[in-house]
Amino acid sequence: MHRFALFSDVHANLPALDAVLADIAARGLDHVYCLGDLVGYGPDPSGVVERVRTVGVPTVRGNYDDGVGGRRGQCGCYYATDQARDDGAASYAFTDAALSDSDHEWLAALPDSLRIESSGLRVLLAHGSPRKINEYLLPDRTDAFLVRLAEEAAADVVCVGHVHVPYHRVLTGTDGRRIDYVSSGSVGKPKDGDPRARWVEVETGGEARVRVTVHRVAYDIEAVAAAMLTAGLPPTLAEALRRG
């Protein structure tokens, strides 16, 4: 059997990231991967980039990393309301200014995806979907759609971030092969009603074939919310952090 850890969507929240990394280490997982979106919305983008670079976690490029790293002027995010769009613009401006030139270059150079083999399974690690960096694979996507994406990508296990909600779905491919989808949730900006930081543990091999455990880690959320306000980020972003 093989165990590895996945986390994503840190969104410039260094205390949450440090809590997750400590929890992963305490559980004895040596193989750790990040599914992108290190920056955006939170108060310490440069600190998060430095931590991930120093620890040496293999990382794919998220849509926010791509937008800021490539200095595109926007993050490729979806905003449902005018308030969310205004918050996003303020976040992008703050994040872009807070990062050094080397941070921008490092983010822009991250890979679109990573592939690993685990217990004989072909595992694809991506941010949005196998085909697009900012595509949302929400829990309500149809089985047929997800199967098609996995088969086109030649993957037995597809691991994604971006939706900020953790899940594990087991599907059956057109040839009868089992396909697993794993969403890693969010370290620094959860959207499932629980503000604690998220990461997932994936175990492959044995009778279960793929077993997924969602870990929720406490950290000082109020300190991060206060740092967001001090940095001049919109109060609505701090309140969203508290709600989870």
C-alpha cells in the first residue's frame, strides 16, 4: 500500500498552511503534493510561496498562481456577484504588489499537472480539471462527464483542487474500469461551512484500492482575519474566512 497527502487552495494563509504541514508530518506521510492556488485573498502570499519552496512540495499551478505569476491582470476566477468581483479585484491588486519578481516567475513556471504511479494506478494531479486550470469539478458533475475527462487523460485516479470542497467519488469507466476522483478541499479558504484547514490523505492498494480520509486542522483563524484587515483586504473576505 502507498500513502500520500494532498492539499490545495492555500490562498496566502500561512498559519493554515503551517498547521496542515505539521499535521501531515505528525501522521507520518512522506509524500506530499500541492494542487495549486498558493496565493490570493489571504494576507501573506510571499510567506506561503517561500514556505512551499523551502519545504520542496511538488506543486501544480493554480488559476490564481497563473494569473498573478503571469501578470495577466486577473485570476481566471468565477465571481457570482458584483461584491465578489470587487473583492476579487482588491485581492488581485494586493497579491500582485506583495510578491517579488522571483515569486511571480516561480509561480508562472509551475507545471499544469503532475503524474505519479501509486500501487500500479495512474494518478493525475491537477488544479481545476485534467483539461483546464480553472474548470470547476463540483460534486454535482455527472458521472459520464467525469468518466470522459479521466479516460481522455488516461488516468485511473484524478485529484483536483479549485472547488474548496473535499470529496471522493468512485465511478465506472466505459470499459468497466474503476475511476476515482479526489477533491482536496482548501487549506486557507474552505467553502463547506467548516473554517478549519483541510487536507486529504490518499491510500492506494489493498482491498479498498483507493481510500480517502479528509483531515480538518484547527489554527488561529481570528489572527489571520485580523491580518487581512490590517493588509487592507475587504472585510467581506475576512468574514468568509470565519464562516468557512
